[in-house]
Amino acid sequence: MAEKINKNERKNKADIQTEMPGDESADFWRAFGDNDGLPPAEPIAEHVDPDFVPAAPRLYQVRLGMGYLELPQVEVPHGKLANTLLNNRSVYILDCYLDVFVW
């Protein structure tokens, strides 16, 4: 993907460097503000609560009602979204709690 961005957006003028996790160079750590170029002394901790359960996405179909828009929720069988739920002639809103998509 980096090569594609370099080609399409940077006109092949970007310098792409690859760093393997746990084997980063000193320049990598300096770019993140560490003057010594050393990795952090403490391991990077996860910030996600172990009991976290993501909210289930909700799919709404947009319809014209009597002078207003109706947003009936589309039944998602077994909680799995599939493109077969979508009709090409309709507009849908997918609410993923932090992101909203319109189709």
C-alpha cells in the first residue's frame, strides 16, 4: 500500500522504510520524540478493557414517509451483515457506533 501511495500521491519521490515490530531503528524512535533513539523502557500496554464488547452495528433503510423520512431498522439475520440485505434502489445507513456509513 505504501508503494501505491508513493506512486499515486508522491510521484515516486517518497522514501519508504520498513520497520519490523520489536526491531525498530533509532531513527524510528527519534521520529516519535525520543531523543536517545531508544524504545520505551516499559512495554506498550493495551488500552482496551478486557471486558470490552463492541456494539453491534445497526442497519437502517431510508424511506420517504408522509412528509418525513422513515428509518426502519433492517433485520440482520444471525448478526452478520451481508450485501444480500441491500437493495440497489434503496438508501441505507449503517451505524457502527463510532462510524456511520451511507450506501
